Amino acid sequence: MPTLRSEVLTFCYVAGRPGSWNFGELLVSESQRRRRTASPAQNPGLAPDDPLRAFGERLRKIEGLDDLARSYPGREITVGRQRQQLEFFSDPERPNAFAMVALEFFLVIAQYYREALPLRLILLLIAGQRASGRIPLTQDDMAQILDVPRQKVNESLREIMGHGIVIKRGRGVYQFNPPYSYVAAELVRLSDGRTEYVQVDQADALAELRAAALPDLVRFPSLQHMREAIEEFRKERAQKRRERRERFRARTSQKEGER
């Protein structure tokens, strides 16, 4: 039999009968045997029933919430509802709930409006759109959702409509001007329970508005007047800052002269 080195594992084969071979014993050096039998020292800082010990144990199957609660008798366990996938943010009553919004429109209104309610109302109108940009919301609905008086909603809505952003199409029905925000399609639930896919192209909706007897700012929407108002407001703010600085310098000079 060949000489074995202590750090090398070798197999020894023993002949049983002609034409057959059986595995023999695995020869392990003494130093390796000691390393295998050595057990890791337990952490003396954790109590036997400490939950942190679970991190060093094998995972086991939980049969139910009662089984989980019994494993941690001194702790409170709460379970929330199952989360929807991130991509959808919709429900069975309103699937495919997405709207196309012009980023330039967001940029301009963020600079133009200095009060929160008009911006909140615009976001609500975007969220309430159906196919072709129609918004089936009454002012009472808007006031209830935003938790503000109806009079405040009426004032903000008239301000928004004055810029051609939203158009009133009937009692309790408004419409977003297509270049600013638009919903191209939706699934409509019919009376017999079936659903029908309704799609309206943005160009068709815009052509319908241009053919109607509406103000030019609605038929040919533009944010240029809002951009000009933003520049005028900035100039006024800059002028007021200059006047304050000049008054401050004058008062400072007067006090130094009195000394």
C-alpha cells in the first residue's frame, strides 16, 4: 500500500470478488479530524429564547399565522393587504388608468400658481380623466375629494378655465385641453357586464375643439401668456428687492451721519 501524507485525502479500494470493486474507508488525517469535530462557541450574550437566535438557525415552514404568533408570544404581529404590482395603479372599475401629460405644462403651472388649491385641482382633474380627456366630476365632487368649500373650488376652476386648460362640456362634465393632458383610451363596462375598449385619438379630440364655437385660447391653446406673466412677476419681485435694499442703505447712512 502506498505511503500516505497527513494532509492528503485518499481512497482505499478493497477487492471483493473478481470483476467488482467496493469503496473502502475514507482516510482522514488526525489534524483534519480535529477540525471537523470542533464545534463553534456559542454567543454568551444571547439568551436561549432570544428571537435574534433565529438568524443562526435553519428556516422552517410556517403553517399559518397562528403558528407564527406562537413562535413569538411576546410580540405583536400585523398583516397588511396584498400590494398590487407597481406598474398598474388601477382597479377593476378603472383599468389602464394612465394619462399623458405635457412636461412643459407642469413646468409652467408650477411657476405660475402661487397658491396650492389651483395646483391640487389640476392634479385632481388629471386623475379624473376618461377617454378623450373627459372629466365626469361635479364641483361638489371636487370639493368633497379635496376637502375644501365648494366656493373655493368654483373660484379656482374659473381661474383654470380662463387659461384654456380645462373646458366645461356640460353639467358635471369637463374636458382637459388635449395638448396639456390626455387619456387616449379606456375600458368601459357595459350594462350586460361586458367591457368595451374605447379609443379616441388626440388629433381627433383637438379637431373637435377647434371646430366648436369656443374661445381662441381653447381652440389654439398656448402657455405663452402664462410665461409672460411669470416674467412680469419676477421683474416686480426684483424691483421690490431693489427698493428694500435702497431703503436699508438710506437708513444706515442716516444713522451713521447722526453719530
